[in-house]
Amino acid sequence: MAPAYQWFTPSVAAATVFVLVTSWLFYRARTNYLRVPLLPRVPPGRTPSDCMVVIPARQEEGVVGSAVKSFPADTVIVVDDHSTDKTADEAREAGAGVLDAPPLKGAQGKANACMAGARILTSRWILFADADTRYQEGFLESVIEGAYQSEVTFLSVHLTPRPAALAEYLLHPYLDALLFASPRLRRDPALLFEGQCILVLREAYEFIGGHAAISNYIADDLQLAMSASRHKMGIGVVRAGALGHARTYSGWKGGWRWMERKAFRLFHMDAPITVRIVLTALIAALWLPLAVWLWLDGHRAAPFLLMLVVLLALRPWYGNRLHLLLAPVAIYTALPLLLHGLTTAFFKKEIVWKGRKVTAA
């Protein structure tokens, strides 16, 4: 048997440190994620809630109809944000009332559409939902029950990803793991407030000025939560589980554009959160250089064990499907997206979203 000093080389020592640090980082990220409570499921059939749904939609032909149909009849208003496709026709055919968004006049498109939809409603609760989201029967009753249980007037629902292309299967789980890398996120619900699906108590929403007060911000969802928090109103975040799904972006180009917008959100957070996310991504990217170093040092099994550690660390995010094998690749695929998004945010470069130039604020 070879002496211990012959196999415990600097490469093995570095790989050991990497295994310990990476395992701890992604374990903490998963713990932070699981501490976001699940939405309580209310059995279908309960008395319908006094809630209307506003769906801002721009160029959403092919998806908006399914979003409308996933809600009870006569509960949805689609605000057509100057689409040039058949978004409005599809929404009407699905049973929604359709409202044309007013001219922007300095506002961001989504906030402008949400503002227009909410203005004509008198329901006690308003749910703002993106056109690429889907819901199970009983979701409205469940989300309102979640707001009551949490004693909040602003509730953001983290929807379960609904990937449909390779880029989404590859990137989305890993980017979620990075997002939850900072423990600060679970302590401050405003930082986790996502705009895909937001429930608001109408009176509280109107009191803080609604979307009109934050209409020029790209990260309007974060600004809405921060405004509610400044006014000492209850805000909360829950996970939808099987009750709600979303396709956040479509394909590689969609992921590229999505990261541009996400980066502006990161810059609204505290600097330590952004640093923690970037450091986690950079540390995870050390696995391949370390594997090569181990191989060159003559350790033939160690590089494969190192990759196995990466797979096990990210398994909770990818599940037990074959897509888990994409995780080591996702670590490197995500780096240029992160770099592009952060430089775009830092230098306030122009963003194009759904064919419209977006001004940073």
C-alpha cells in the first residue's frame, strides 16, 4: 500500500475543500428554498372568492388562452399591451374580458398594463398573473387562504417551473439554486417577491399607489413589495407546488433576455446578496479545472467522484430525471448569462423585451 503522502497531493487537498464548500453552499441554498412555505391546498368547490385576475399580455399568442382557461369563468381581464399578433383575439375566445393598455407615457409596459386592469376592478382581491402561467382548479381559493393564514395583504407565489426546451431544462434549476444561495433572501420576503403571480388586497394596493407608484421600474415587483413594506403592510412569499406552473422564458434567446431583466433585480438587492450569488457560481465552476488537475496528478477515479459530488449537490434542483446529467454543463452555460446580465445592469445598457426597448430604472 502506498504511503498516505503519495496520494494526498495538493490537488486532492484542493478537491476536498471544494467538495466541502460546494456541498455546504448548495445545501444551504436548498434549505433556504424549502423554508418558503407551500401554498395550502383548498379543495375545489368552496364558495368562489371575491377575486379577479389581471393578465398583462404582450405578444402572447399561443399561451394566453391556456392561462385564461386555467381560471374560473368570468374572473379574468387580459390587458393587451399593444400586441401586434392575435393575443387579444385568443384571450377573448378563451373567455376573458380584454382591455387595451393605455399609452405608456414613461411607464414600463407591464406595470402600465397592470395599472390599467386594476383601475376598473372592484373585487376585494386582485391577482396579477403572467400569460405564460398555468393553474390548477382551486388555485384562487388556495392563494387567498394562504394570504389569510400568513396575515398578509401582498402575497407573491413562486410557481413551479414548466420547462419545454433544452435551454430551460438545463438552466432553470441551476439558476434557482444560485438565487437561493443567500440566507438573507428567506429573512426578507421583499427580496423574493416575484411578479409572475401576485395577490393583493385591493384596498392596500390602492393605498400605496398601486403600479402607478412604481411604473418606471424594470423590477416593478420588487418595488411593489418594498413600497408595501415601507408602509408597514404585510408581505409574504409562498411556493405553489402542484397548484401553479410557469414557463419563465423560451429557449436560449429567451434565457439571455430573461437574465438581463433578472440582473437589474439583483442590483436592487443588497450588494452582499449579489456577491454571494456570483461567488457561488464561480466556486461551482472550479469542478472541471480540479478534475483535470486530479487526472494529471494520476488520480484516475477522483475526477469522476468529483463530478458525482456536483450531481448530488444539484440533484434536489433537477430531480432524479436524466436532466440531472445536465447539471455540470449548466454550471458553465450559466456563467456567460450571469456576466452578460450583470454588465448590462451595471452599465445600464439598453434592454429589448418582446420587441420593445426598456429603459433601466
